[in-house]
Amino acid sequence: MSVSLTASLKKLGIFLAASVAVFVVFTLLISTGVINAYYKRILMTICINIILALSTNLIINFTGQLTLGHSAFMAIGAYAAAAISLKTGLPFVLSLIFGGLVAGLFGFLIGLPTLRLKGDYLAITTMGFCQIIVVAIQNIPQLGGAQGLPGIPGKTTFAWVFFCMILTILVLHNVVSSKQGRAMISVREDEIAAEAMGVNTTRYKVMAFTLGAFFAGLAGGLYAFLMMFIEPTTFNYFKSIDLVIYVVLGGAGNFAGCIASTSILTFLPEALRAFGDLRLVIYPLLLIIIMILRVKNIRVMRLVKMIGRHKGGKEGDSHAAA
């Protein structure tokens, strides 16, 4: 067994052990009532948003394609999983897989023509696709139309969202660490140079788009069975913009940063509810501050240390003056 394989297996074992430990801790806190039903719902939403953010991260940060319609695949997965469960009584796990596959199929079909576009043109096209999906669902009576789809069984549990999140992290991390992942990164860095070196750029962009769509559909299915009611406007392009914000603030290709930014920004609106309507001002201001710090590469701990040194220097000066 090679040294690199041994190291990879060791890292995988550590990650899985840490994941199980975190799951056990949260399960104990939930079962003992330390985390009540309200915060449990927020925690589950964070896990779902992390799946969405990581799937968006694959497209934006690893292939360099700006998509503003990723929530459309979440909608497709949510409605496909919920509809197949309600119509046929398909088991929960098979409904989730079905929703992900349908979303992945749409990702492939949409990706083939649209990913030949670049930059702003691609962003506008994906935003238009998102709006088309929302309007189409609103006009399909079998999916509840504009009033939404009720009666979805509440089968999503904390265990399901947590381990689906872990699965997403493992799969996407392995993809970006593979030969295909390096090809995607070459497309991001310089698409013309990648083509000159024989990389089929369209193939790898469609691959990333399809895989990202599959996991967005999986997250949509989990969301549908968690909320037990879905309606089209939940998945409009504002949701896609939220995902782009999570990814941008997380850093370029940074899994840990993407997970941290998604967790913070999902919880932040709930934490600001005590401020009433002022939260509509506070939240954007905090986003602006975080973005400025991110651009200047100033991290939170570094900022705290800078403030501490500044205060310490002032105290030293005052003592010297005395």
C-alpha cells in the first residue's frame, strides 16, 4: 500500500470519526432538550444549506462558471421527490435519490447548451432558467400550482440531513482531488490554455454542472420532507443569490470556509429576529462588513488580536505617561 493511499485512508478515518462524534453530541443535546425543536429545525436547515452551498461551490469556484439559477435544481429535486412519494408511495430514500437524479438530468440537459456561454451571459441565462422553472411549477396543477404542494410526509430527520451533508462533503472533496477535479480547476484558471493542452472544457463544465445539480436536488428533497409543504417562490433566484453569497464569503475552493460561512449566514437572520424590522438593515450591513474583511483577508481571530494589541499599546502608553 502506497504512502499517499495510507495517508488518505488515515484522513478519511479521522474525518468519519470526528463526524460521528459531532453527530452523537448534537443527538444528545437534542434528546435532552438542550437544543429545542426551534433550534433543531435551524440546525437541519444549516445542513441542507451546506449541501446546496458545496454543490454551488463546485460550479463557481472549481470550474469558474457563475451560476445564478442553482435554486432551480433544488426546486426540481424537491418537487420530484415529493410528487413521486405522494403518487406512488415510494420509500423515502428512493424518493430522495429520484429527486436528485431528475435534477441531475436537468443539469445535464441545460448545461450542454448554456455552458458554452461565459461570464455575464451564463449568469443571465441561468437566472432566466431559474425563473422559467418557478413559473412552470406555478402553472402545473398536479404539483399544487402557485398555492404550493401540501401533504408531504415529514420524514426528514436530523440523522438524514447530517449524514447526507457528510456524504456530499466526501464525494465532492474526492471529485476535486481527482484527475477530473484538476481538469475543472484548469478550466477555471485559464480555459483557453486548458483547451490548448487537450482538456475538453465543455465536458468538465457539464460534469460539474450535472453533479452540482444532483446534490442540489438531494437537498431539495430533504427540504421538502422537512417542511412538509413547498411552494414555487421559495426557490426563486433570491435563493440562488443567497447560495452565491455563501460561496463567495467562504473563499475560493475552500470547503471549510464554505461550511462556516453557510452556517453563520443561515443562523444570523434567526439571531437578529429580536431586533424586529431593524434586522433588515443590520443583516445587509453585517454582510458588507464581512465582505470587506474577506477582501482584505482579515479573519475574525486576526481582527481580535489586532484590537487586543491596539488596546494593550494604549494601556502601555498611559502607564508610561503616569
